[in-house]
Amino acid sequence: MTGPRNRSTAPGRHLFSFGIITDTHVNQGEDETNSPFESGRLANRRMRHVIRDLNARDLAFVVHVGDIVHPVPAIPGLYADAARRFFEVFDTLRHPAWLTPGNHDVGDKPNDWAPAARINEDHLSLWQHHFGDQYTSFDHQGCHFVIINAQVINSHLEAEERQRSWLEADLRSHHGRRIFLFSHYPPCLLEADEEETYDNIGEPGRSWLLELARQHQVEALIAGHVHNFWYLRLDATDCYILPSTAFVRFDYAEMLRASPGAETEFGRNDRPKLGYAICRVHEDGHMVEIVRTWGNTLDVGAAAATRPEHRLAAIHPRQNRRAAFGFDMRHNWMEIVEIPPTGGLDEFDRKTVRNDYPLLALWDMAVRPLRVPVRDLVNEANVARMNLLAEHGHLFTLMSFGAPTGELMERLKSHRDLFRTWDVAINPDVIDRDIGPIASAATSAGVPLVLSRLRSIDEQRAEAGKYYHSINQGFLVRDTEEIAAIARLPELDGVLAGVVFRLTLDMPVWETVAAASAVATGLGLRAHIHMRMAGTSPASPVMDDTLTVRRIAEAMAAAMTFADVTVFADTLVDIDRGYFPRSGVLDRLCNPR
């Protein structure tokens, strides 16, 4: 795959799907574990549930990406017991399967700062005895799949040189094919040149592996080890780091803005973050679905699925043909966080990652339209990230207030292809001053302009029954004459594409969306609906999950029913502090509510 990626949302014909599981950490006994955490006792039951779920799916094959067992090979007796327990469950899988070694299976990568049992020839022999080859490759429907032993990289063992020679020859002989690479360790978590930590591949092996991926245009690299979800692009390669079926690496709970609490073992048993993956391979690329297992378990002897069940396939944003509902991205949904050393796996420095759980939730919901603030446009890393996510079907609307600065105009012109529309809120008291520069900027940038309206103090008092210091925006459907007058302004001739309507908590969703569509289309405009999830008082919390779900479901249906409408709900992640506390669709751990 060369040149720019195709931004078309159409992935082409579906070819086949395969399953990916990782970090099962099977114990030596059903209720025995050498982990000090109570959730460790659930690993075997959780894997059994996953195998049953995989058996109920129509899959070409399954790949396990490592940390098959929890006891390490330095304890060979427990290791052998755990291997037997693993196959008691895994042998019930009805799909062809391949295994990737993880650090719990062959020993940790070489490092001087962590006293872990390292990879060595004896550990590799144990793997070979119980599980088979350390590295291998196979083909399916024109695609080439490659499994490597990441732990041996940089080890200076003879096995490293053997794998190096084999991998270089294997990729060379399959150059030009669609290639998928499986590695327990990810090369990196955020950037290709990041510092080495316990959780990535060190140098010089990292650069060697990434250069091979670049040379041979590897389509996807799929990794485990870190027990959390991340997605990044390394040159032309999509890199997916997958959650565990067994437990969460809870040092990374520091990404989140709330305490996971003692009931989750301080994040280790954060059940919504457990799962596995389905990769759907299409003519034009692939799509990865993270299947949340919610920590579900299956006991020994429970009935296992032996054939596919009829179930609706998840929809990826690339497949969502009606991009009519989205969110305001108020929180920093691409936040880079420094994880403090905890003394468990890293001790001497912080490590830097991005919180990708908001992205995972958007993929869960197949949401495409996202309204982002200027902050995301002026941040080069965020712009690069949004350009990448546009290839996954996401559609961006920029929101700002008033006449743009010169810097904003230049940024918007430079990245005009990124934005579907530009939502600009105006103060009606200074519209004569600002409308010209706004229209000129939209024309210069070539981005369709959608106008919103700041609500005045008197209007806010009328809505709330008293005055609160708050900022409210959006036209009301009764503002038809004002909207028409603005649309007739000569500065906006051929520039204005739509208007923003306000949908407050006390307004009926369906009727308001229908009326907004009628007003806008009657003027030849689009309607953007600003859907407020808060009430009128900044002191009154709105934490009713049933109300939130009902209103969002109704808004989604209305947006798909009426012409030229996009609804943006203003709360993706809970606002659980500050003004207007309210629930979104994710809690502050970024888990679905």
C-alpha cells in the first residue's frame, strides 16, 4: 500500500474475519494462582468465556498474542501445569489457531532495571516443548500473517539471529502482499522514538523491526502485553495494542481522571476494559473491533458453543452511512499523560502515553461527526491525529467564537481538508462588526460556514426563570425571521451553509429536531443541533442515566430521519465536578455507562 491512504468510508467487500486474544494468564489450577490479586483467580474462567464467544462467531482463524499462562518458565512445574490447563480450554476452540510467545511464556526481554526472569535458551526450550514454534507465518485469502517472538529481540541469543534471518527472508518473499504482523511486545506505545520502558521494544531492535514494516508496507501490527487499548500509525502500519482477557495493567489507570476504587482492585479488575478483538478484512483495508467481555466467566463443564450464532456485526465508523449524530469533544480526547513509576514494573522515570479510551468508545458507537474546539486545531499533534482518524471515517467540525484571529485563519486554511464544516458562534450585538471577517475567513479557507448565536442575559433569564452566569448558544426554532435575515446578509451570500439550533433538556427531542430541519431546509441551509445534556441551573446535577440514554437514542433516530440535520450531544464523558454536573455516555474512567 503506497501513497496517501484512501479516506473513503467504503471499505469494499468483506473478505474474512479473524479473532485475536491476548494476555489470558491462565493459572496452574482453576482456583490456584501465584498472583497476589484476587482477580487472578478468574483468569481461567474468563478465558473459557472468551473461547465460547469465539466459537459462536464465523471466523477464519484465531491468533493468541502471548502471555498465554501466568506462571513463568523460571517455575517449570507450575508452568507445565498452567500449559495443560490452557489446552484443556483452548482445545475446545473450533477455529484454526496460532500462538505467539509472551514474556510470561518465554521470559522477559533483556533489561537491567527490573529483576524479572529473562528470556534464555532453557525457557525457549520449554515453550517449544509445550507450545511449538516461537515464530511462524501463514497465508489466508491473499493475505500473509506473521508471528514473531518479540522477547528475543536485543537478547543476543542465537535464537535472535535465527529469527532475524527468517523474518527478513519471509517478508522479502511476500513483498507486495497484504501483511499482518503479531508481536507480544508493541514496538512503542506513543511514538517510534520514545524512551525504552518495560512495555516496549528497546533499541536497536525496535528500529530494525519498524524499518522492516516500512519496507514491506505491513498493513497492521497487533500487540498485547500492556493490557489496555491503544491505536497508532507507524509509517504505513496501523498498530493496535489490545486489552487482556484476564486483568488490566492498572499502572495505566493514571491516564484517567477518577479513582478506579478498591472494588476494582484499584484498576486491575476494571471489567469494562477487558476483552478481545475481531479483525474484519475487506478489499480496501481492515477494521478492528474490540469486544468488551466485561470480565464475564464460564465454569468448567458449562455448555460451550460449537457453531456460529446469528448476531449483528458491529458497525465501524467507516461503515456508518448516516453520519448524523456526534459529540462535542469538550474533554481532551487525545490527552497525552505521563504515567508515574509505581515500583512494580517501572521505577526510575515516567512513561508517556495517550488515553485512547474515548476513541475506543467512539468506535464502539460507530460515531463519525465530532465537533472540536480551536485548541485541537492549534496543536500539531492533534491535527496529525485527526488526519489519521479521518481515514477511519471520522468527520470533523471546528467550533469557535467571533471573528477569527489571523493565526486561526492561517491554521484553518492550512488544514481545510480536515474539516467538514466550521461552526462559529456570534454575539448578535456585534454582528455588523464580525460578520464580514467571519465570512471572509470561511471563503478564504473554503470551509462551509455554520452560524450559531450567543443567547443574551434576558433570553437566559426567560429560559431559566432567573439569571445564572452561564454561556448559552444556538438559535431556537422560533427565531425563523432572525435566521432568514442573517441568511440574506450580502456578506454571507454563497458562504452560509447552515445554522446551529439549541436543544435544551426541557425541549422534546423529536419535535425540536423536526422543526429545526424544516426551518433550515426552508432556507436552503443545514441544521446543526446543539444538544444540551445539562439543566438550566449550574448547581443542579443531571445524573439520570435512563434520561441520557433515552434522549440520545431519540436524537440519533431523529437525526437519521429528517433532512440535512446533524445532532451534536455536548457530553461524551461525565462532567462530575464544576458547573452543570451531568452524566454523559462514558464515566470518568472512560467506561460505557
